[in-house]
Amino acid sequence: MVGQLTQDMIREIQRAVPTYAQPLEGHFGAIMVAGVEQAVMRILDTVGVGGAQDENWANVFRQLGRVEFGEGRSLDCLQTAYRVGGRVAWRHLAAWGQQQRLPTSMLTVAAEAIFAYVDEISTLSIEGYTAAQAQSVGVIERCRRRLVELILSEPPASMATITKLAGTARWRVPDSVAVVVVEQAADGESDEFSGPGLHEDVLTDLDGEMPCLVMSDPQRQLRGLHEQLRGRRACVGPMVSLREAATSLRWARRAMGLVHRGVINDGPVTWCRDHLSTLWLLADEFLVRELLKRTLAPLADLTAKQRARTAETLLAWLETRGSAPEIAERLQIHPQTVRYRMRQVEKLFGDQLADPDSRLDLEIALRAHRLLWPGDRAHDGRETPARAS
């Protein structure tokens, strides 16, 4: 009876569940036959009389749940198979009971026992499926954290290593990425970015001093994160090839530093692409200060007010190479005042104004000065204001 019932169950299950309509060979066949046989033997041993749950038997059905998760299926197929198997078992048992002229009350008890058994093995498979799912989520999260480390390391790991780990982490490897850095959460708030606002193709590193996210399409992927930022500012590094992700991170961090100092004031999200000249100009502030000392040395003997006015006029002339009326309109002063100041500029800087390289140095120095010390245009580089330290 066991053999015939097992064959009938398998046939009916394969007919009802197309996913299981495969030849009973290899790993799949072994699992399916073993599961059905265990179910049949348990039914025949316990129907109508009950019995304590055997752990080895229970593990068979937990394992079936794990297998379904591993195959990427929901539990619908397996639970359908259990219900079909229960109906086949009931048909066999009912036919045998009629042959034996068993009372209806006994058949009723048997029917209840069979369908209670179906519920029991369904519960066991749900346990196995859920356990595999939880374990997989933990593995995926660990892989994704490791993936961020490999991508942002200098030099980065090989593409073969990244691609292999990305498969386990369920992350599609893009051709280019941008790294977004975010201000740390305030005390008592979580740095976690999760939920529907975070795309699954975004990698996160929230353990450092400045949390960061690796994005393949920040324009799209940032849209859902505004609520989770909760007022914190973010800086988006340049789009680069995946192997240059550490470079994008470095410039995003640099931009965040300038945001904190008020050099860049761009709202809640700053894009490095909009501030390339500023980032380049202030990439090495030591050299900027050295350039200020050398280039603006002729202003050293002027009063603070004279230095400010002379520097302002010189920069306007360098930026426009305009006439006195044009510069006057730009600075909102009288043209005669511009002429007077330019005579002072020519007296102080002399031949430098005719040399293209010197003019370039002067403009770079004055522009950098305006960025770093917007309230002190007279600064000549000899002292560094506290906010720039």
C-alpha cells in the first residue's frame, strides 16, 4: 500500500503543480520521493491514534521548506503539493475503509487526522523556509558590507573578485558609480537607511565617521531618501568607473568639508559636478596659501581697507579686462574711482599685469581668497583665519 500510495501522490502532485513536473532523477527526485514517502509512512503510523513528533521526521519537512527558498520559489507550490497529497491519501483511506466496512465515525476521525497532518507539515516547512530566508538575509548583508569595502579600497579589489561577491550579495555590477556621503545622525538617531526609499541596487557603509552610499544612478536613487536624511546634508561625488569609486568618495568628503565651512552652500544635497572649479582650486590649501603669500605680497604694506579695495578692483579687471566704466558698473562705484585704483594696481604690480602667467596666478589667488575668506577680501595669505584651519 505504501508504494502505490506514494506513486499516486507523486503523479497527482506533478499534475497539479507544473513546477514539480520533472523527471524523478538526481537531487530533485530524491527530495520529492523521500518527502512523499515520509508523509505516507507518518500518515499510516499515526492516523487516528496520534503520536509524538519525531525530530528526524520533522526535519525532513523543514528541509523541504529550505529547498524551496534555495530554489527561489515561494511556498505556494509546496503547500499545494501538501493539499493534493492529503486528498490522495484520503481517497485511498476512504476506499480501504469502505472495503473493510469501517463505521462512518471512524472515517471522519481519519479525515480530520489527515488534514491536521497536512497543516502540521505545512507549518514545519514554513519554519524551514523562514529560517533559510533569515540566514540568507544575514549572508547578503555581510556580503554587501564586504563589497563596499572592496570597491572603496585603494587600490580596489579585482573585478573578478567584485563580480563574484556581487552575485552572492544580489547586486548588479554597474559600469559607473557615484559615492554619496551623508552627515552623521544626531545623538540618539539611527544612521540606518532602509525601507522602500532605498533601492536594492544601492550599497551602504554606515560604520565610518561619515556614512556613505554607492549609487549607479544617484539622480533617481536619491529621490526616495529625503525623509530618511531628516535634515542631514549629503554630497554626491563625481560619476566614475567602478574601479575609481574611492576617488568619488574622496571628492564627496572634500565637498562635505567645504559645506561645513560655508565655502559651498548648496542646500540639502550638494553635487560635486556643480563645484568642480572650487574643488580643484581648493584641492591643496597649503599651496593656495603659499600662492597667496607670493602673489599678493605687493598688498602687504597697505591698510586693511586699501588692500580690500585694491584686491576687489584688480580681480574685477582680471575677470573682465573691461574699461573703467564697465568695472565701475560691476563694482557699483564711480569710473574715476576705478581709474584711481587701477593706477595704484599698476604701481604695485607693474610688469606682472602684462605677463599672462602672472595674471593667471593673480586671478587664481584672488578667487581662492574670495572663496576661503569671503568676509576678509584684504587677506594676503600671511595669516589663516580660524575658520580655514
